[in-house]
Amino acid sequence: MAIVFDTEYDVVVIGGGGSGKMAAYIAAKEGGLKVALLEKLPETGGSSIYAEGTAAFESSEQKARKVPDHPGAHFPTKEEGFNRYKDYSHHRFNPDVARMQVENTAETIDIMKSLGITYTDVTIYAYDQPLELYTFHRPDGLGERVQEVLLRACVNAGVDIFTATPAKKLLTEDRKVVGVLAQDAKGFDLKIKAQAVILASGGYGNNPELVEKYSWLRRAAHHTYQCVPTQNTGDGLRMALEVGADTESCQAVMIIACARGKTLTSHSSGAGSQPILWINKTGKRFASEEVALSFADTGNTMAKQPEGVVYAIMDADTVQHLIEDGSDMGLGDFIKYHQKLTNLQLELDQDVRDGIAWSGGTIRELAENIGLDPAIVTETVAKYNDACDKGYDPEYFKAAKFLRPVKKAPFYAVNMAPSVLVSDGGIRVNGNLQVVDFNYQPISGLYAVGNEASGLYGDTYNLDVPGTANGFAHASGRVAARHAIKAIKG
């Protein structure tokens, strides 16, 4: 029986984040197509509003600057970027998708500049991290400003934006996607006919059941802490699988460490993310805390601990150091490099009162207040202090400059937890961002972009190329839209 549609568009985009808005803008502006953008939340934005920078290769901004501000550094070529995606993923990347990324991200910068965005810097994420490529294009106003500008561009291009309108199902005829079943703001079913549907609903990172099912983070999936209020619950992945899509690299998730109950800009959370002493529920160290230089690797490291629980231990001297001298490493624009954590003592005192951090006049008392074995914690701290005194860590080989002792009372423990910011793929696509089936054949009329689409990662977000997810969101949305324009116009 033929489907009876309520309305018709050339293109329907599902999801109003960076990838979705870019796809909708290009389809309407360049293609002159009738475009509907469906967003399940009351407003658009998605994970992209929390993005800080955008990865790009051989951009106009890089060319204008010639070299980075840091001595001996250089801006990477497209070839270097492609090879870094290949090597970091242990050759589990999709070369067609990676080539799409390195070839198209520079144009994103020019488009954003034409829409009024100014880029204040092209840099790296962690200044002590020698492996990072200088791809991090930081816009004035960060991701929130970029998404405001892109939303206005969509409206000006004639995109019809429907908020509080979740997509429920892809509609098919003869193995071709021909539309979307959605639910309007009043709860009524709405069947929308389309010649192309672009999935841009952000992945499954906020769905613990899917994180447990698809990612490597199975044991800690239900012990993570959501530090940003996004709703990426796997809608696109579910709908794609229902029409025969295949999956790839579903296990890749972007994890960041954050203090439970706190935001990424919290000074107590920022202190706990520094390379200070970390212990898990056994009361023992488990890694070189120098891993803090990469938030993605830190997230992985903490997520491997029992129930994803980590206690960041600091003494009064460390608290004073972070307040007066500033952070030893940055967390992007959330906690800037060498930022003075002036609110730290106030936050710690309040967190202790709220029961989300602990203090003690001795290490034994601190351990007892946390609920850990005081003998084991005391031994752990003594061994760590001995390494600090000697300037050498025989256990995990942490660099001497980060060996800060825990000796002066009062002592504090911040409850750190892994937070899944986003999943980094799931739906297999080709270089045109077409969704493909088990036999690698495109499913007619269907595309996946941004964090819906697989191809750049193995099992971990690639912080060696900072800004990758945001760069991929805009590049993939644009490339998918242009392929749809050609397909629709014949």
C-alpha cells in the first residue's frame, strides 16, 4: 500500500546540531532545495554548542599565519592529517571518510568567516602534548556562537525548522528511503515525504544501554556522569538499522573526566583533572597521572577503574598552588592552561558539605571518610610521597615535574568520574556520507553525518587532531548535502 504523506520536502535533516544545520544550509542555499530540519528538543544546538575549536587542514587561517605561535611547530598538511587518522586508529579508519575530512575541513573555515565568525587562534589543545597537530581553529565565541550564526544562516536560506519534533521512523518504498515519520510538537504523527534524508542526531553517547551494548565501556556504562545536558540517545542509529544499515567502529566514544555533580568549568573538577595523585576504589594508584595531558586518554583511563570511580587526592599545598600559580595543564577553554583556580577552596568546602568530596586532618581520616581501607590508602600515599621526594616514579614513570607530594593537612579527595560526551560513530558510510548496508552498497536516499557516521576512529576519539569531531560535523554535513543535491537534480 502506498504511503500517504502529510507534507513533502526535497530533503529532511534529522538533528539540529552542527552537522545537521550545515547540511540543511547547504541543501537550501546552494541547491535551492526545499529543506526541513527536525529537532527533538525545544531548540537546536546539539553537542556542537559545547565544541571549542574546529579541525582543519591547509586553511586560509593557517596560511595567513604561516607558522604557529610555538617555536618549532608547523601547521600540518592534508597528507599528515590523513596519516594521523590512519595511524591513531591502527588502520581501522575508513580511508574514504578520512580523505573527505582532510579535503573539506578548510572550506568550513571560509564559510564560517563569510557568515561573520572570526578565528582568534589556530593551535593545539594541550600545550605539553607533543603529538598534537596544530589544527585547532578557535572561533570567537566558541561553538555556541558558531551555532547561533549557522542557525541564522539556515533561517535566511529558507530552511523550515521544526523543534520539539522527534523523528520516529524512516519510511521506505522498494528499498529506498522516501521519507520520515515524525511526531509534531502536539504529539501527532507527521509523515514527511523526501527525496533524501540526512541523519544528524548526534550518536548514542547519552544512552547508557546503547553505550553498554555497542561501546567498549560496558562495565562502567551505568556509572558514568553526564556533565553536559545533551540528548544524543541513538535515534539515528536505531532508525538506520531498521532499514538495513550496517555498523562500524561503534565502540568509539569520547570520554572526559569530570567531578560528579560538577560542570567542566568547575574549579574542583578542574583540580581533580590535574596530574595529581589519583586512586581508585581499591585505594591504590592505577596509572601515571600525566595522562591528564589528553582528556580523551584520561577519560579512557578512569573509565577502566571499578565502577568508573576515581578519587583525586590533594593536600593544602597543592590547593594553594592551584589557586595562586594556576593549573599545570589546561582543559581547553573550560580550564585554561595556567588558569588560577581562584574558587577552588570555596568549592571544596561546599563539596565536602554536600557529600560529593571529602576532607580529613590525616590521610587515615580522609580514607575513612571516603569509605576506603585506611591502611591501603596510607601506604599508597607514603609510596607516592617517596617518589615525589626522589623525583622518580618507579611505579608508573610519571614525569618528575608532575610529582607533587601529599603531605600538608588538610587533605581532600574529589570524586572524579568518566563522562561520555558523545559517541564517535556507529553507522557505516562511504566517502559521500551515504549510509551503506552489509555489502557496502548505498541505501538509496539515506545519509549519516557528524557523530552518527563512522570512519575516522578506532576505539578512541583522536585528540592528536584537536577539533576533529566539530570539523567532521560541518564537513560531513556539507558533503552529504552536495551529494544529495546532485542526486535529486539528476
